[in-house]
Amino acid sequence: MPKNHSHSVPCEIQQELVYLLRRIENDIDSGMNIERLWKYCARHQIDWDALLLLLRGAMLDPERILKILSQSETTKENISNEKKICVITCVNNERKYEECLLYLQHSNLPKGFVIEYTPIYNAKCLTAGYQAGMISSHAKYKVYIHQDACLINKNALCRMIEMFQANPQIGMFGVAGCTKLPSNGVWFETEGIGYGVVAQATAPDTLKRLGYAKTHRDYELVEAIDGVFMMTQYDIPWRADIFTGWHFYDISQSMEFRKRGWKLAIPGSDTIWCIHDSDIEYDINAYEHWRKTFVNIYKDML
């Protein structure tokens, strides 16, 4: 779990943790409450040290519950619910997140599938937030989506799961990406082909179709995927040890999948699947810092 000083955990969060720990200690729906505990820790960026300190001070039999939690953490790494989708979002604007959730909740799912939502609050950076969300869930399929993105194609999740199941070599789908990542690391400056099924709303009265190439094939393989929407069927650690800002979290994750031999893809469609309600302004100095960091780390792959 991500780092957080135990003394900074608010009282109301400590109380909720104690409730969950006490249920587990007294065998009240233990399995369900262990999963709730990991999700709650991820959502509020509670690290193991803070949890351990609380556990030892608030439980009647801390060693017993410590053993239960340690075993569940080990087992959790090898458990994957084949019919569950976990949607992970770093949230600092509840109104935008509410709209994002509305569209996801109206998405069609394959028969027998369920979807769960894991908002991450107060994330130090996107890699840390996404890593926390990833390790908190047993779901085989995970969606990492910006809080200001709306998945308007109701069949998008079904389509991507169908393609995942038919193509186990594909590790991640996105809604925008490029076939050739340039040596400067900036994917949208590609000399290859940019594919995408996303439109950008830069202001309430301005919606831009970004001019990505379309294809009638089921999907197109790419070298990098934009972070507005990323869906995976395998868990690969996010580089929270390096990318501690808000840029190149997505392109670094694309490279981490490729390093392990997994393919990246953009769905084929002549319609827009996703609308991103975001302006295009950003801190150019921060962007340039993380771009140079990215190039230095992955120069052998560029």
C-alpha cells in the first residue's frame, strides 16, 4: 500500500478501519470485510505501518488478525475474479466523478459480469493512486479512467472484454494511442498512425473530434496508449517509484506492458466511444521534466 504517516490518519478514518478490523477479528463476514478493508486502505492511502499500529492498539487479539490479514494479502495476489471489472479513478472533483460514474453505470456488461468502483482520494500522483487501486481488487479486468471522462458507448466494456478473451496476447486497450512512439516520448507527435475513439471537450461549448485514424478491423495494435482510459486484463505494477507527478504515467505503463511481452490495442470503430471534458492546458515545465525522465528510462525501447 502507498505510504502515509500513521499520525496523520483522521479520527473518522481510524474508526472505520477499527470497525472493519473488529468484524474480521470476530468472524463477521470475514472474506467480504477483508476485501472492504483493502479497498478502504487504498481509497484513503493508508499504508501497512499505519494499519499495523492501529491493529495493535485496538484489537483484542492483534496477532491472530495480523496472521489472517497477512495470509489474505499473499493469497490475494493469486486470486482473480474472471467476471469482475474494477473501475479505478483518482478523484478530486466529486461533480466530475459523478458524471463519469453515471455513464459507467449505464454500460452494458457481458452476462454474469459485475462491476465495482474504486475512487482514490488524495493520491500523491496518478501512478501511486492507480497502484493502490490495483492491489485492492481481485478483479481480472481493471479500468483506469480520468474523473472527467465519460464512456458514451454503452457496449464498449463488452467489446473490449470480448476482444481480451479472444486475444490473450493483448494486455491493455485504450481509446487513443499511436503505432510508433517517437524518440521524444510524446505519443501524439507520432510519425506513425494515431488511432482513437475519443473526443475532447475543451470548454462547455467546444467539442473537438481529434482527427484520429479510423479502422474497420476489430482493433489496431499500438506502441503507446493515452491515459484518459486504459483497460487491462493483467496486473503490471505502476512505476510509482519513478513517475511521482502527473505526466507520463500512462506512456510508462504502456512500456511496462510491452517489456513483458503484452500487446496494446485501440478498438476499431467509426464512432466516438469516450468524451474527455478537459482543457489542454498543463504545466509545461513539469511535463518537460517527466518527458526527459521517461526518455532516459526507456531510451533503449524508443
